[in-house]
Amino acid sequence: MSQKPKSRGRPSSQVEREPGGGGEEAPSTSRGPGGAASQRRAQASPAPGPRSQKQLELKVAELVQFLLIKDQRKIPIRRTDILRHVVGDYKDVLPELLRRAAERLEYVFGYRLVELEPRSNTYILVNTLEPVEEDAEMRGDQGTPTTGLLMIVLGLIFMKGNSIKETEVWDFLRRLGVHPTKKHLIFGDPKKLITEDFVRQRYLDYRRIPHTDPVDYELQWGPRTNLETSKMKVLKFVAKIHHQDPKDWPAQYCEALADEEARARPQPAGPSPATAPAPTLSPVS
């Protein structure tokens, strides 16, 4: 979700240390009838083929929800529990699952996945509401956990031509484990947050699309968004989420450049003194 900011030790470096680490169950040592033969068959079975991006995304969403739920008790999360309850036959791509889950936790939910001690195979979630300098410019002042969700929605709107149907927003957010009809551990009531709170705070405009059956609504950037962030910053956020360069989307990149140039031009003198620095993106909970 290249102009890459200076590296600051991404969570992926912490969760990828131990691919195939401890905690995996040993193969059965049963001596019952056919035990040895079945064990040989299991060993000779072909390795699982490559997973599709959709399969990986679904498993990452499941892993993120598991980590958020386990973190409520503030007890370190064991690798063995991750393998047993979530990963299943995806053990061969565990490092990739952990890397993607760590990024989603940080940029959407405001948590960093870290290994509690080196080679301990236990993890905790660390609140990252105070971003380091290079991320602050791109994400805004991460004052509340809802900023990550707001940036996701702003990115969807911009990438879809500055207007998007509400149904399309939920189609995407469901892949992140965020549903319009389910209470979320971090965001509470996501539908109210997006269609009421962000709208009331003027980050989003929300209006009914005429002549739609069933009734549908569309979302656009609100006036406060244009004051607190920019198309280029949102595009950089989208690019970082997708591990791509902003220039990989030529139309959006050109639009963002034009927006930057327009912002840099001197504004005509007006009655209101606009000399104070622009505030940073930080929705009120």
C-alpha cells in the first residue's frame, strides 16, 4: 500500500529469523500395523504447490485476527500455537505469512509484531502509535489506531479515480478481517467509523448514488483530507503496502505530481491568514 524511506528495522526482520523454528510436532512414531509404511508414504508425498495470492491473503487475514485476539490477554504468543491453530499445512510459507501479517498489523492496526527474545519463538504486539520520523510523513501523525484504516480507505478512493462505491470498500476490507456488520477488536464498529465518524470529521464525503437498486453509496475525500495530507503521500502509502514504486501506477503518479505542483504554487492573497503549518492526519476516536 522507488522512493523508499530510510530503513528503520522493519518488523519482518524480527519475525523471519527462524524459518522452520522449534515447536513443530514430530512425526508419529507409532509401531501399530502399517505405521512404518504410512510414515514412508507421508515422507514421500509431494510438497505442496505454490499458493495463489488469494490463498495467502486469506491465511494472512486469519493470522492477523488470531494475533489480535491473543494479544488481548497480554501473554506472549507462542509459535507452536500459531502453527497449531492457524498455519496448518502452510508451514512451508510461515516466514512469508509472518512478514505479511507484521506489515498489516503495523500499517493498518498500529501494532508491531516482535519476537520477545532472540530465538524464543514467542511474540508480542507492541503499540506503535508514536511513529518514527520517516513514517510520520507518509502516514500522518499516528495519533489513534484508526489512522491506518483511514489511510487504507483514502488510498482506495484515490486509486479508483477519486470516488469509490461503498460496496467496493467493504469487499476490500473483508480481506483484512474488517466487516461492516461485525464489531472489530481495534476499530469497534467499522461501518459507523467510516460512514459516520470520518464523515463528521470531514475526512470523507459519503453520499447516495442515484438510481441504484439495491441502494449504494459512494465515498470521496473530504475537505479536511486535502488540508492534512496529499495525493502523493497517500500514493506512497499504497505503494509501500504493495511493495511497489509509486511510479508503477502512472496515471495516479502523474495526478499526484500535478497536485504537488499546484500546492507549491503561491496562493492568491485571501482574507484568512493561513500562515500556520498544516496539521497532520489524525482522526479523533
